[in-house]
Amino acid sequence: MKILTVVGARPNFMKAAPIIAAINEHNERISTKYADRREQPVETTQHILVHTGQHYDDLMSGSFFSDLKLPRPDVHLGVGSGSHAVQTAEIMKKFEEVLLREKPDVVVVVGDVNSTLACALVAAKISFDSVGSRSLIVHVEAGLRSFDRSMPEEINRILTDHVSDLLFVTEESGFQNLRNEGVSPDRIHFVGNTMIDSLLAFKEKAESSTILEELGLRTQAGKNGAGNSINRYALLTLHRPTNVDNRDAFLNILAGLEELAADCPIVFPVHPRTQRRIKEFGLESHLGMNGTKIKGDARDSGNRRHGIILTNPLGYLDFLCLMKHARLVVTDSGGIQEETTCLGIPCVTVRENTERPVTVESGTNTIAGTKKESINDAIRRQKVRRTSGGVPKKWDGQAATRIVDVFIRTYHEKALSRQSLIPQTCA
Ligand code: UD1
């Protein structure tokens, strides 16, 4: 059985890593089980990792491979940046060649980035032979809906879900959303969250990061033997086009952070898109940034006016370490809402909506909107929050194992020879 997994952009890496690890464990179990027997072993799986190259910088991609112990991609499409249409089309053209060459039994796509949709779409429309055989398409992190179609990710989610055969959801809302859209329940599996699998697997290792020292956030032990103490700080990420591509919108958010910045340092690892906008809009002075330092050492903590510490994008372990010890996280990311929920760290989401309602209902997240006053109010409320929230159902580090069990079983049970892999219809 040949399984092909696609990754392309930063948030894909931590979602795919546990699936690849679970496939390897499956193979090891089978090899051990049949090592001493004469009978033919149950089929092991061959795995192929394809990187589209949507994200290509070491800081956005390479460092995650080493931090997460991901294998080197077997195929790198080297697509790079472009408009949505150009990027999606380039991935589709190059991925089609890979699919026709490899003819995998299963294609796994994760999350909601352009690479996810592009590859799912190619896999759904390809024919390996004259009877329309194709791979089984597996979407991990299916069913999430913000109900805001101005987000490119929402379009990617809806379309990917509707061309996929097996849909793995992270929270119960995902199941309900897919049912409301007419997807047959036998295609949907509530398995938990592979991003949380990674978080739980690397939570302790993140403690070996030296990022707190490098940013001057850990006070060294005194001579009297008193332990190290970590200073109070907040963590900020912003990269959504609606928040950073418009000068006024960006300024509004920065204004909403002023009170917090006066109270404690805010560590701000800046996404490449946001770095570009800061320069283009001349916002360096608002951030106390001199524009050259941000290009230098990612650990440069020299830019501290108004309590904002700017860094380049950080690796997985450094960022996880910062999240674990932050007093508060302010973000427009999807994944960080989930990670802070699992860690019990108060999170203020600078958006009008979330596709991850479980992080608000049973977690530590609050949706602040994007106006100065509402952001400031949400921060004030979250700073005094006492409850740690709860960890959502099945966010227990076992999601990838469940996923791999289901798709291997489905493949064998239905005897999904390529001939039978004709697109399924919705209920
Ligand atoms: C993409 C995803 C978004 C995800 C985010 C995480 C889509 C539609 N969006 O958005 O869901 O939350 O990744 O980062 O797929 N750039 C670099 N180096 C890189 C990659 C990008 O400098 O390695 C710059 C390029 O100038 C590029 C810009 O960042 O134009 C944006 O990159 P892009 O992949 O288009 O989208 P993201 O904003 O990163």
C-alpha cells in the first residue's frame, strides 16, 4: 500500500508529522509481528512525502523539519509564492506529474492552505487508467467552518472537504458542519487533533529551548540558589491579510495592544507578509523597530520600545516554549487558538470569527474582533481570567494513530483496488 502525504506551508508540518510517525509505527508493528513466522506478512505501507514549496524559507519551513523530526521530502515541487491563482495552478500542474508517476493508493492532505486544496483537487480528477481509478483522498482537519468566505482558507476547506473520500475532524462542530452540507456520516471520523499530538509529543522538549534567555525573559538563579524565574510577557502573532494588508486595520490592532505593551513586554515573531507590510506602511516607529534589525538575527531583542520585542519567525520548539510560559497570547492564527487551549494559556483572537468554536466553548480563547477598544477590553478580561478552560475531547495525543488505523482499515475492508476508487457521492 502506497501512501502519499502533502505538506506545503508552515501550519502543515506539525499536523503531518504525527501521521508519518504513526505510519512508521504501523510498519514496525507488522515487521515485529511477522518476523518469526513463515506466513506472508500483512502488507506494510510505503510512504512518500511531497513538499509543494508554498513556504520555502528556512524559518518558515526548513527549521520545522529538524524540530519535528520530519523526514526529508521525497519530492519537492519548489512552487514558492504567487497570487492564489498562480500558486494553486503551479502546485496542480506539478503535483499531477507526481501522482501519475507514483499512483499512490492514498493521498493525505492536511489543514486549509492553498497546497491542501490544489493537491486534493488534482487527486480527485485524475485517472490512472481507462476506468477512472484514482487514490483514496484523506483530509485531516476537515469540517472546520468560519462561515466567512472572504477568508481564502474557508474556500480551501469547503472545496477540499467536498472532493475528499475520508474526512477526519478535530472537534464535534466539524462533524455537524459536514452533515449540514450533506456529507454522508460514514465518511466522517471524529479522531482528535494531530496538531495537538505534536504539541504533546514536543512539550517537554521545548523546555530545552534557550529562547527565553536570548530574549532576556528568564532571570538567572541568584547565588543563594533561588531558582530561575521567568518574567511576565505576552506573545503576539499577526499575518492574516485582512489584519495586516490594510494600513488602518493594522494600526487599529497596534493601538489595541498599547495598554498591554505598557504593562509587560510583548514578543512578536513577525511573519514575512507582516514584515513586508510594516516596511511598506512605514510602521517601524509604531513598533519601535529600525527596519534593519528584523532582518538580522532572529534572536535580536534590541527593539524594545513600547515593550514590543520583534523577532523573525521562530522555529517550532522556540515558539512552543514561548507559548507555554506566556501570560497571554494575542493572535490571528487558527492553530494557536488550539495550542493555547491545550496549554491552558489565555488567548485573545484578533478576528471577527473562529472556525474552531471548541476553543471558546471549552477552552481559553476569546474572539476580540479587530477594533482597538474591543481588543483592549478582551485583553483586560483575559489577563484576570482564573479558569484554565478544558482540553477538548480526544485531544489526547492519539489522533494520528486513529487516523492511520481508519484509513488502512477502510482501504482493506472495502478492497479499494484502484478500480473501485470511483468518486463517491454525497448522501
Ligand atoms: C499561508 C496560508 C495560511 C497560513 C499561513 C501560515 C494560504 C491561503 N494561506 O499564508 O492559511 O495561516 O500560510 O504562515 O495557503 N513568504 C516568504 N517566505 C516563505 C513563505 C512566504 O517570504 O517561506 C512571503 C512571500 O512573500 C509570500 C507571503 O509571505 O508572498 C505570503 O505567503 P503565502 O504562502 O502566500 O501565504 P501566507 O500568508 O503565509
